[in-house]
Amino acid sequence: MANVLIVAEQHAGHLRKASLHALSAGRELARRTGGRLAAALLGSGIDAAAAELAAHGVEVHVADAAVLEHPLAEAWAPVVADLARATGSTLVGAAATAVAKDVLPRVAARLEAGMATEVVGFGGEGSDLTFRRPMWAGNVLAEVEITTPVKVFTVRPTEFAAAPREGQGELRRAPVAVDAASLRTRHLGFVEVKSARPELTEARTIVAGGRGTKGDFRPVEALADALGAAVGATRAAVDAGWVPNDWQVGQTGKVVAPELYVAAGISGAIQHLAGMKGSRVIVAVNKDPDAPIFQIADYGLVADLFPALPELQAKLR
Amino acid sequence: MPLKLLVTAKRVEDPESRIQVKPDGTGIVTEGVNYKLNPFDEIAVEEALRLEEQHGGEVVVVSIGGARAVTELRAALAMGADRGIHVRHDGPLDPVVVSALLAKVFEQEKPDLAILGKQSIDDDQNQAGQYLAERLGLGQATFASKHDSLESEAEQKRLPGLAVSADGTRVTVVREVDGGVETLEVRLPAVVTTDLRLNKPRFASLPGIMKAKKKEIREIPAASLGVDLTPKVAVRKLAAPPARKGGVKVADVDELVRKLRDEAKAV
Ligand SMILES: Cc1cc2nc3c(=O)[nH]c(=O)nc-3n(C[C@H](O)[C@H](O)[C@H](O)COP(=O)(O)OP(=O)(O)OC[C@H]3O[C@@H](n4cnc5c(N)ncnc54)[C@H](O)[C@@H]3O)c2cc1C
Ligand SMILES: Nc1ncnc2c1ncn2[C@@H]1O[C@H](COP(=O)(O)O)[C@@H](O)[C@H]1O
């Protein structure tokens, strides 16, 4: 029997939606292994988020301490590892966010565990459990086995439904034995990308721009706003400093799966496709009829984006 | 203060290559595939060279793998790294094993800073640096980036994004996280992993390539380092992901709007 611990995340007092997707993955694992599911929440002043999490019917271990205010991997890893031991959890996972990718490998090292990143599905039961995950920028799906007694993983939120609100889980205080003075890492600051738009990973519609915008994202943003959509970008646009890094979609950026993804001035490199090919409907606007993006787009429009996007915006109204 | 910098150089499939799974699912088709230095490691090497230019010191580059990994070590030496370490290992690897081996090399070399890529573009695990930091009990700053863009003046001048304090005791790192950009200060020695926007790696010059041929590469058999070499993440089977069928080209915006409304019901 393997108990499951899902590490949830909160930001500014609110539970992150990605964590509810990870909770579903945890439920599935508990079912496959016959174990119990518990969740952990770390931070400082996180009661509201913890209550929100518990309302999804899971026992929540709350590690609330000033030293955990910022997600410093060095400080968080021992707390999570101790909790895994205390709850007898041999499966420890989280949504594949920047925080989890930073922290969980350190947790795995402490627990002498192997780890699988960006898991999209599970196979087998009990001791035969396997993890399905993409490799080579999504060109390959691998079925991997983790041979250590404890197994650590992150899941891709788009591949698991959000856990519904059901039942009421218990809230428990988790011990925090981290000495702030011994930490070798210090948080100096955070510059938030402020936006009134929906978050990329949660948006129903995304309008994304690439190098074809030549740095002018106005038509992309205007269409996005008309559709109530989030704005995405390619690495080329981020590297050029045209848009914040937080907008990057792809192998090394965010993985999204909206109902509708409009790609404008984007060639369709495999590293970009890795982040958006799970979208339900893909529209490509590109002036090069041979651009690879057309090979995966449901609807391709060979056109200059500068007149095409405003026209689309006007006609969708 | 001169800095001793340890950087990693993994041999991986060229990101431009077409990757296909063998029909029996045991691996990928390697015929016709080019190999190169992992793009994130290229950025790590570049960053180390910039730090060396600024502070003085030494850049030691390490690769773990079979005989051919020497090619990637030479590529890093041609960019300007000072010497190479080849941890010779012919079997499969995973971040558990890689980090255990790197920890041994770290203990031998005692660098001020280890710079790794944030992920290998073959296994896409994004773990080795974090495992390494925990094994060594060090602080880490993953996904290192910088405020300036790759088109900025600072980038033209090849200034490092990592800021090491004048007394060589701390490094300040700007990192890409969800929702924005975070700044951390980490006490040295430390482990940093690179994101894409940290720098634009230089191309090796012809004299650089010539010089690299004479630079030292020390081979260390992995088995001599006293590390369990069995991967803990075992790949059982590979498969092609479900293919996405391309659809149709539309004649104009009117047709696109009609299709989105009536056919796809997406707006
Ligand atoms: C290790 C690694 C990781 C990477 N990770 C990512 C990632 O996570 N995400 C990502 O996006 N990329 C990533 N990349 C980069 C990727 O390989 C491509 O270089 C990048 O996606 C290209 O961006 P682009 O499509 O905007 O630019 P380009 O490839 O230059 O394409 C621009 C397109 O715009 C079209 N165009 C030009 N003008 C117009 C116009 N007026 N109207 C309409 N169309 C126009 C052109 O026909 C062209 O097709 C990665 C690369 C590497 C090596
Ligand atoms: N075989 C290897 N040799 C040298 N460095 C490696 C090796 N494997 C991984 N690394 C380093 O670890 C980073 C993260 O790798 P991974 O955890 O496999 O995604 C890579 O960018 C490399 O810098």
C-alpha cells in the first residue's frame, strides 16, 4: 500500500488552480495503489487557502511559518520530506509549476527517490505502477518505472481534471523544523507580471504572437481582449524582450490546452508545439503558406496578421 | 576574487533533428540524427565564460557519457572553457545517477559555483541541478535569467546575468518563475541552472577550435567514483504521441469566422 502526498501551492492567499488538477492525479494514484491521499500546503499566513483545499475532501497538512513565506527550495524540501515520512507517503507529487520543479527534486534527493517530471498519465497498479511522460520536446511519450521505494513526480495540469469540491478534509498543523539562520538562500524580490487577463494555463481562449509581430503585439492583445482571452508568445518574442517571460508557451515555457488557440506570426517549431498542441481548436495566421504550423492547425489562414487580426476581431463581434 | 566555475556539457540530439520512435518502442531512431551540446548547457558555458572574464578564475567543464561525449567537451573548450572532465559511462543515466556523479566531481574540484542547464532536451527531466544542490547541502537558484532582453545593450557587451559579489561570497540570480521574475541571493558555493534568456551563447572561433584540441580532458571511469550506477527511472517503452491531424486552409477571415462558429463551436 502506498499513501500519496500532493504538495499544493497558493499565491497571495489563494489556492492555485493547478493544485486541484494535481489533487485529481493524486486521487487516481491512491485508487491504483489502495493508499490514502493527503495534501500539504506550505507558506506563511495560508489559512484561507488551506481551508479552500480541505473543502475538496482531502486531509491538509499545513506548514505555516515565516521561514516558508517564499518558496525557497532549500527551506521547503525538508518540510515536505518530513511530511512524506510522517504520513507514510511513498508517492509524492505536485502540479508541474515553476515552484514544484524547483523544490521536488530536492525532496526526492532527501527521500532517495527517483522522480518523473511532467507526468501526463499513469499505468499499472500497486507495485506495477508506471508513469507516462513526454520526452524530446513531446516528440516521444515514454512509459517509465521508478524503482526506488519512494517515487516523486510532477503532473501536467492540463492532463487531469480539476478535483471537485466534495466532503470536508481535516486540517492539521505540520511541524516546521527549519532554522532561518542556516539557510544559504535569501529571497530579495519578486517582480510580478500584472495582468487583468485570465492566466495562460487556465484560459479558455489564447491568442499568441511570435516573431511575425515584429514586436508589435497590439493586434494580438486587442483580439485577446475582445475574446476575453489570455496572451501567449513564442520564445523568439520573449527573447527579444517584446513580452514578459511568463507568456512563453512551449517545451520550456507553459503547457496550455485551451478550447481555442490562435497562433499569429508563429512558424510552428516543435518546441512551441510541445506547449499548445493539446488545444481543442487551433487557428494559425501566417503569411507563409508553407509554415509548419499549418500542419497541425485546424484552420489555417494564409495572411498578413496586421490586417487579418483586426478584421477577425471585428467580425467575431 | 577569481572564481572557479564548474559547468556541465551533455551530449544530446540536435533540437532541429526529427525524432522518431523505433517501431519496437525500445528507443529512438538515431540514423540521420545530429548530436550537439545541450542548448541549456551552452548557455551555462557562456555564462561561466562571462564570469571568468569579469572576475578571473577557471572554467572546468564536465560531461558524463560514452566515448562520444568528448565531442561536446571539445565544443565547450572551443568556446573558451579551460579544461574538461569526462566521466566515462556507457549505460543509461538518470538525474539520480548524474547528480551523484557530479557531486563526486564537485567534491574533487571544489568550485565556487556549479552552473548546469535547467533541463536536458532529450529526457526533459529538469532535475539534476536540484538533486546536486541537495546532495551537497548547498543553496540553489534554478531557471536563471536576467532583466535585460537578448537584444539589450548589456547582452551586446556580453555582461554576465549572474552577479557575484566582489568578495566572492554570494551570487545574486534573477530567475524565471510562474507569474513573474524572482531575485535570489545564494551563498557560495552554490548551484545555478540556466534558463533560455540568460544569454546568447558565442560561436566557437577557428582559433578557439584549434586551441581546444590541446586543452586537457581528464577521463574518469564512472565506476571508480563509488556511486550506484543503476538508474532509478527506467524507461520501459517509448511511443509516438497521438498525432494531431492538420485541418484545412480557409480562404479568408469570413470563412474562418463561419467555421469557428458553426463547425468548431469555439467562439
Ligand atoms: C532548447 C530549446 C527550447 C525552446 N523552447 C521553446 C519554447 O518553450 N517555446 C517556443 O515558442 N520556442 C521555443 N524554442 C524556440 C523554437 O525553436 C523557435 O525558434 C521559436 O518557437 C520560433 O518562434 P517564432 O515562431 O515566433 O519565430 P519564427 O520561427 O521566426 O517564425 C515567425 C513566423 O512569422 C511569420 N510572419 C512574419 N511576418 C508575418 C506577418 N506580418 N503576418 C503573419 N505572419 C508573419 C513567418 O512566416 C514565420 O513563419 C526553443 C528552442 C530550443 C533550442
Ligand atoms: N550526462 C550528463 N553529463 C553532463 N551533464 C548532465 C548530464 N545529464 C544532465 N546533465 C546536466 O543536468 C542538467 C539537467 O538535466 P536533466 O535533469 O536531465 O533535465 C542538464 O542541462 C545538464 O547540464
